[in-house]
Amino acid sequence: MQSLYEIISQLQDPELIDALEGYIAANLPEFKTIVAAHPLKNPKGGHCSMTEAFWLYHLCKSLQPQLVIESGSLQGYSLYFLRAAAPGRVLSFDPYRKPIIPLDGIEYSACDWTEHDFGDVPDCTLAFFDDHIHQGDRVRQCKQRGVRHAIFHDNYLRPDQSHIPLRYANLLGLIQRQFIFPRIRSDKIFIDRSVNSQGYRWLTYVEIIIEREANAN
């Protein structure tokens, strides 16, 4: 079976829809075991939904990044899925909160990620942003630092919200690929009863144009 990255980067409808459905069915049993082992059993708001956790975990697993950066960790709920999927370093940045349950193998920093000296980042680096900072700015920061892969939570659909929607970053010529992950309704584990009238509960992947040769994803 193709990896999740290969599916979203190579296929178009209707093949894309069929491939995603097949991917969900094939990988759901493993994901349930990952969820069951999560140390944070009852997160209190502000975390990604189960659908978003599924896509976050599997995209990270398919990319196999050498470095993962999370900005806006809150309780640390999504960090668990990133740590479970990533073979390399995982760094957490949140100036305001410490995770409820610190996880082994995570490097925590109480600052904005732009204040950290990464040096030369690996070719395959993944950043996950759930920090309610203008997403256009975060895309530019990724490009400046050589971060090719980025995932955004809370991608607002209206331009008058607190973020710059990612579609405006496209106009700046920074993004070569963008994919908004769909909802999953095929299993009760994914039932998400949280409703937000602003309509921003989306997980969006972007691949940023980096001016360097890279054989990795």
C-alpha cells in the first residue's frame, strides 16, 4: 500500500478518495492501539480531534522526519502521536503552558520556535502548528529555516479571523502542495461532537518550496 504522503501528493479524485478509504481501513486497528496507550485519557479542550490525530500520526509516520517541531503544545495531547510516529528528535515549543504529562523523548522549550537556534535543519523536517499565530507568517518562517513539511491545526476559512488562512500564503508563491484532510465517519472512534460555529476544525498539510536539492521527502 502507498504511504499517506504518496497518496496525497500523487493521486487525484476519484482515485484519491478510494485510496484514503483503503488507507483508513488498513491502518485503523493499529491506530486504536496507539490511542489506547495514550497517557492523557481525558484532555480538557484545545486538543486535536481523533480524526486529526489519525492523519497527524500517519502523515508523520509516512514522512519519517529526522526532526519534528511542535509549536503550541497546550496539554501535550498531539505530542504523543508525533512522538509515537517520528524516528528522530521531537521538539515542543510553548511559551505559556507546560504539558500536563511530560513525555519521554521530547525536548521542551518555553519560547517561540523562532527564538531557537536550529542550525541546519535536516532535509526532512516536519513542523506542526497549533498556536493561533498567523499562518502566513509561520509559512514564511518555515521557508526561512528550511522546513519543507508543515501541518496546521485550526485553519480558519474566513479572512477576518485571527489567522491568515493558508490560501493567502499560496499567493505569495511559498507553497508547492496543500492538502486539507477530510473528516472520518466510518468508525465510532472518530465521532467528534465538538461543534464550532466558526468552522475552523481542519488539519491542513503544506509542502513549502525550499531552494535546495533534496532527495528525501
